[in-house]
Amino acid sequence: MTTATATATPPPVAPTGDHHDLAIVLFAVIVLVTLAITLWVGRRGSAAEDFYAGGRDFTPLQNGFALSGDYLSAASFLGVAGLIALYGYDGVLYSIGFLVAWLVVLMLVAELVRNAGRYTLADVLALRLRRRKVRAAAGGASVVVTLLYLVAQMVGAGSLVALLLGTNSAQARTWTIVAVGGLMIVYVTVGGMRATTWIQIVKAFLLVAGSVLLTVLLMVRFHGDVGELMRQAAQHSGAGRRYLEPGLKYGATFTSRLDFFSLGLALVLGTAGLPHILSRFYTVPTARAARRSTMWAIGLVGGFYLMAIALGLGATALVGSAAVKHANAAGNTAVPLLALVLGGGNGSTGGVVLFAAISAIAFATILAVVAGLTLASSAAFAHDIWAGAWRGRPRRHLLRLRAALPGARPAAGQSGAGSAESAGEASEHQEVGVARIAAVGIGAAAIAISLFAQQLNVAFLVGLAFAVAASANLPVLLYSLFWSRFTARGAVWSVYGGLIPAIVLVTFSPVVSGTKVALFPGVDFHWFPLENPGLVSIPLGFLAGWIGTITSPEPADPDRFAELEVRALTGAGAA
């Protein structure tokens, strides 16, 4: 029994100004290391396969670390632990959705997506639904999802660096967001997928190592007594026993319960529709390697979330919910504050060193994830929207005329994207150039949006991205892989039928207006009561795809579905 700890008052939680230089140096080291990796790897190839898929030569273990690095974002390291620190049991429930989601990925999509696609989600759809509008819809939805996810990471970066500098000024957060946006543009435009993958691997190793170190120190502090840790957390939570029981955040009203169910649905189903996760399956040589990568990722992610639960409880026990909330209203800085206390407290060299090290790891986490997200969104724009949809427009009538001639056959070298898309096909060099330009534009948009969302919890922001992914991307992916009657109209309707309601419902939800922590707290135009739209928008995405298919004037092509099925299940003809 840790009686000394039981009566302790949570210590001060702000690092002293004398030690800011040390923390800033560690941040600079992280930036220099990642830039060195980018410059070193960026010289090794500029072909589309190198830029989008890293040459497809990563091992399952390497890709497993990269997958977990892509998935364990600021929402995991900062947001989830912050929710647990503020809301206890309800925050723990939040973390479960992130882990369970990987089982959906493993069972339903990992191998099939690797076999059926080339670089993006739209490639899987285009194998049987060879229409420009399908590529445009899937590419547009992917850009929206990754942009929402990018905003979450950059908001986390702003909160983290502001705490490191000992200030809550909006100016510090603003310049941090701008700097992170600039770095992510450099990572993508110079290094592509190969550099992004190695940054993810390094970041995942640092993140797991840092979490293990904090967890060990925390358990030593409480002599391995988990019960005492929980009792101390309840005592310093400000809510007493309610901290350890469901309902502190999501159970007060029927609406809050529905909101939590909606959030859980989005988290469990959304992972399988995240563009930056799906694109990582193309960095390994075979479908078997993709499946093994997912198994490695499940182990790493599962271990991390167990530690995140302990760290959230530890932040409440040793720092206190009130102090965590005072440092950042959304709880995003709970883990760095815990590190400060475990290292010896405010003013101690050990405390500030550990605080700076954990903050630097969190910063590396954000840099790595934003690089992967920017790459996925730029790939969706360049490969799907620009090369796959827009470039096919000028000469489509010529190919239709040729196809109408007696004995006509598809031209040699045409890809599975279909004749209309192959006409006017862009070269690899042009496509990669457009992807790099798109990365700059998407980075600028993410910076602008992030400046308006600085008070929102990063885990919550990621929940919105998951909801959009589950509403727009997952239905069309599952229908395309498993429903033989699915048509191009069904695909387009499915994407827009999930994407548009999700965006509209979020716009008119308490997230945007009507509350003190909304994007626009001074106005109230919300009418949708839930903060997460998944409960409504996900079924609408599936329903729209079904209605679009059964009302389609053109029936599905059974030969194309058979081709997709054989390729997805066997890997025959896969890239």
C-alpha cells in the first residue's frame, strides 16, 4: 500500500523557464533526424511506385511498425490519455474502439485490398467499376478524411509546444501549427512513401519505448499496486467514485449515450476506410505480408493502449484532473505533465528531462502521422482525381468510337482503370509532380483549418475523421469486394450518400456552434444533437449504395466481378 502517495497533493505541473532550452533542443533533434531520413531516402527513386508505395519492398515487421506508427497518432498518445485523465471509465471505453477496429481490418480488407489495388482505395473500385466518376468520388472522399485527420494532429502539436514553452498564447500555437505544416510538406514532396515509412518506423519505436518507460516508472511509484493507482485517480479526479464508473462524460443523458454509441461505431468501422492505412498495405510485396503486417500492428497497438490506460490513470492520480484541465481544457497535455512529475517534479532536472523527452516523442508522433496523411491525400488527388478522372475526359469519345468498330479490342497497355480513363493517361513523372503540388495545397488548407480548431480534443477530432471514413469509404469498399450486383451508380451514391450527410451533420452539431468549446462559441445554429455523426451517416452510406445499385439502368458486369474476386483472393495479376 502506497500510503505516502495516498495523501499526497498533486504537485505543480508547469516546467520552469530555465529548462525550456533543453526541451527545444530535443525537438530540434527530432526535426533534424526526420529531415535527414527524408533527404537520404528521397534520392533513391522518383517513380510512381517509389513515391506512392515505397518500392513495395518493406518486410512485414517493418510495415507492422509503420502501420502502428500511422495509427498511433496524437489522438492516441495525447488525446486518449487526456480523456482518461478527465473522464476515467468513459475515456477507457473510448480507447477500446481504436483497438477493436484492427480486427475488422485484419478479417475483411487487409489481404483483399493489397491484391485488388495498386496505390489507393479507388484502384480497388476501378478494377470492376471502370468509371471516371467512381474514381473522382472515392478520391474526393479520401481527401476529406485525411484533411480532418490532419487537423487533429496539428491541433495536438500546437497544444504540446505551447505547454513546452510555458505559455498558453495563441501565437505560440499558431506558429507551431504553421511549422508542422511546413515540415509535413517537405517530408512528402522530397521523400514520398519510402521516407514516410522509415519516419513511421522510428517514431513507432520511440513511442512504444517512451510509453514503456513511463508505465514502468508509474508502476514503481505505486509499487505495482494497480488498485491503489485507481483509488488515487478517483481521489484526485474531482468526481470521486464516479470517475471509475461509466457515465461521467457519456452517460449523463440519453443523448450522450447515443453519442458514445455513435462514436464507438465510427471508431470500429472507420479504420478499414482510412486512406493512409489502406495505402500502407501496398508497401509490402504480397498479400500474405500485408496480413502479417496487420498482425504485428495489432500486437503493438494493443500493448500501447494498455499502457495508455495506465498513463491516463497516472496523470489523474499524480497531477490531478483539475491541473490537467487547467494546462489544456481538452486534456491533450496529460502525458507530458505526468512525465514531469514522474521524473522528479517541477524544477528538478530529471523531471524536465523526462518531460522534454516525452514531449519530443509526441512531437515526432505528430510529424510522422501528418506526413502519412499528407501523402495519402496528395496521392488520392493526383492518382485518382487528376490522372484517373480528369485526364480521361478529353479523348473518351475517340476510344468509344474505336470500341464500336467491328473486331475492336482494347489497346495494348491499358490498365484496369478502363478505356475512358486510359485515354490521355498521364505519365508517371507528371502524376508524381501533381502529387507534390497537391501536398503543398493540402498542407496549406490543413494549417488554415487547424487555426480555428485549437480548443478541441484531438481524440475527438479524429473521431470525426473516422466517422467520415466509415460513412463514405467503408460501404463502397465492402460492396465492391463482396456484392456481385454492385454498380458504378451504387458506388458513387454510396460515397456521396455517406460523405455529404456526415459533413452536414457535423456542421450543424454542437462541435461547430452552441457550446463554449465549439469552433464558433459565440453563435448557435446547431440542430443535430450528437457530436459524432456516425450513427446516422454510416447507415446512410450503405443505404445509398444499395438504392443506387438497384435503380441503376446498367447491370453489373459479372466478368469484372469474377476478375476482381479471383485477383483479391489469389493475388493473380496483383501489382
